[in-house]
Amino acid sequence: MKKYLMMIPFYFVIFFIAGCSDDASDSPEAVTKIFWQAVIDKDMEQAKALATWDTVDYLKYINNSKIHPERFELGETMRSEKSAEIGVILHTREQGKKSIRIPGRTVLVKTEHGWRVDIKKSLGSVIKHTVNNVFDQLNNMMQQGINELDQSFSESMKEISKGLEKGTKELQQELEKALPDTPIKQNGTAQEI
């Protein structure tokens, strides 16, 4: 009996360790957080360990000082048995500073070693979202410019119309002074007195 009682703590420790190494520590979300934090910390060895072996070479495009992210936010997760996509927004500055927001999706695949980031597809997603964002901003700027141009054109036309009307009245007054014997009607035809 004493032998069995001594085994209980052993089984408890094994169940505890098995519970801790469950899918929660190797979830797509956990891997994504660790991956992007490694990129921010410039720990490329850690980032390589979390990437699929065939996309590791694409880390050089992320490890670029010109567009290096300083922080990230994770968004919605879409997950199947063998793949996952997690929305991510990369920021070029620290919290509290004005930053460029780079939206995208982190694409992960389930391998025999756990969840791994497909860097090529993730970068493609970031590029696609960035291009779409730029086109949306350009479209908004052009629309705003067209609206401002339209308003400016409308105001200019009103000014031109007022100027023409004033000029016509001044011309009519000058003609009446020059031709005192011939009154001019509004429609422009002369009338005999």
C-alpha cells in the first residue's frame, strides 16, 4: 500500500507536465507572439526556429533596419487542423509615438515539430494589405482633392458670373451715356422715342 501512495505524487507530476505541454504553449497564437517578439528583439535564431525550413531565407526582408517593426498587435485567428492565419499589425515605433501601421496576416502551418510561421506567405500578406491600404489612402486623397476642386470650381464660376453681370451693367451704363438719344431695352434692341 505504501508503494502505491508513493506513486501518487509521481503521477501528479507527470499529469501536470503533460497538461503544461499541451497545445496552449504550441498554439498558433503563442508561436506568432514569440516569433514577432524575436523579430523585434532582432533574435533571428529564435525567429528561424519558429519558421518553416523552406522560408527561413525570407527573414532577411524582415530584418531590415528601414522597416523593422518596434511592436505588434495580434488580431483575429482563422484556424484549421493544418494551417492558421492570425491578423497582425506591425508598428514602426514604440507605444505612445506616432507610428506607421503595417497590417497583414501571419500564416502558420502545423508541422511535426509544432506550429511554424510561413514567412513567405506572411510577407506576401503584409505586402498585399499595405498596397491595398496605400491605394485606399490615395483614393481618399484623390476623392477629397476632387471634392475640393469641385467646390473651388463652383466658387470660381460664381465669381465669374458675378463679374460678367457687373461688367454687363457697366457696359450698359456706358452705352446709355454714349447714346443719349437712343434708349436701350433690356433685350438689346434700340427703340425710337
